[in-house]
Amino acid sequence: MSIMNVNPTRMELKRLQARLKTASRGYKLLKDKTDEMIRKFIILARENKSLRKQVEEQLAAALQSFALARTFSDSRTIDEAVMMPSRAVSLQCGKHSVMGISVPSIEIAESKGEVYPYGFLTVPEQLDNSVNRLNDVFAQMVHLAEVEKTCNMLADEIEKNKRRVNALENIMIPQLQETIKYIKMKLDENERSSTVRLMKVKDMLAQK
Amino acid sequence: MYNKVGVIGDKDSVTALKVVGAEIFNADTAEEARELVKRLTREKFAVVFITEQLAVQIADTLQKAKSQPFPAIVPIPVSSNSNGFGMDGIKKDVEKALGTDILFNKEDK
């Protein structure tokens, strides 16, 4: 590991020792943070996976029955039936913090209005079925969006944090240690050389 | 304030989602989808669902949006055979965070 370009003085030594202390404390803290984030991430990723599986299955089923409805009637009628939705969905969004990262929290605030935006006379019953299923799965889809986003951001943050920890562990701290050692040796060497010089001078004086 | 839900996809697949109250945006090509993603980001949509078929084509755009809190862009399968893009996303996250995929391989293989 390379040594920093510093003057081997006592002041510099003190300064570097203080930096080393801060760096190793920071390293410890960051490492703990990464561990905790990974723990949380694994829980979330598991949830994310099972939720997505569920949503994909249910959504596929709902859309299938929608397609079925299309075959039972002509698609113009179906399009017309769903053209003007009677519901408007509104979300309640906020941010909350997971390990210092602000992640979104999304909830359905209200979805008011009639469930079926059409008259029952013209459309096949498969459409009702599909609409019901879609309404059920929609809440889960929104939840999935929240979980997935949190996972994304947490993964991002973990990656960044890991890089910081690595930089501290493998570069910063060894470099500081080496430099401190180098300064100490240099100072010792100076001290020795000055002692020797004094002894030499004393000898010369004694010989005169 | 973020409170809207958008759906991007080809007309046949996403019309059904209109009934739940989401706003539907039709896109047939990757370029259209890209434009729509940008527009919906500007217009402060909280959640954007996008069909997996389109999501695969504009994966790079979606990647950029990942680090911001909003909008949450979620790929959804619209036919019974999913092309696995959504699951892949989770897998990638896990790989990114942990360095290796420890959640998936034991269950899938």
C-alpha cells in the first residue's frame, strides 16, 4: 500500500492518528448499517417475489376473462362499456425512511363510484367477472409497486454503501496505518541520529 | 402531489384496466412508450404500470427511473405467459445488493 505524501512531523502524525480513529469508527458504523440493510432487503425481496407471483397470476386470470368477454360479444361493445370509467382512483403517497433512505409509501386513498361502468343489458357476464377480479387485484398491484420500489432503492443504497465500506477497509485505513508507521519510524530515526551526533560531538570535545 | 395511476401498453391489453380507474396510455412502439414514461414522470404519476413486452424494449429508460422515489414503474404481464421481465427485475436487485442470487436459484431449479 502506498504512503501518503506528507511531511514526517509530529503534528502530521497527530493529525493522521485522529483521521485513522475517525475512519475506523466510520467503517464500523457503515458496516453495521450495511448488515442491517441487507437483512431488511432480504425480507422485502422475499415479499416482493411472492407478491409479484400472486399479482401476475391473478392479473392474468382477470385479463383472460376480459378477453373471454370480448369473444362473447363484439369488441366494440366491450370497448364502449369500459370507455368511460365511473371510478377514479386516487392514491395517498408519502415518504418514509428505511435506514435513512426515503422510500415512497403508496396507498389507495379512495376509489369511489360504481364498480360497473356499464349497463348490464348489452355486455356478457364474463365482463362483470373480469371487472371484479381486476378490482381485487388492483389493490395488490399498488402494494406491489410500493414494495418493488423500496427494493430497488434499497438495493441501490446497499451497493453504494458497500463501495464506501470497501474503500475504507481496503484503501483508506491501510494507507493511514502505513503512513503513521512511516512517520513514526522517520521520527525515531531522526531522534537516533541526533543522539549519535551529540555523542560524537561530546567525544570530539573530550579529545581536545 | 403524486396521486395518479397510469398504465402504458398496447390498446388490446390495457383497456381492461380502465375500469379500476387508472389512466390508460396507448403505446405500440418502444419510442412511444419511452416518451410516455418521460411524460408521466413529469406529470407526477405515483405508479406507472407498463406491459412487460414494452418494458423489455425500454429497459434502459426504466433503469434510470429506478433510483428516484416516484414514479414507481412496475412491469406487468398482460397475457397468461409472462416473459419474466418483472421477476428478472427482482433477481437483478438481489444480485446487485448481495452480489449473488440467494433467493431464487434454490426454488426455481
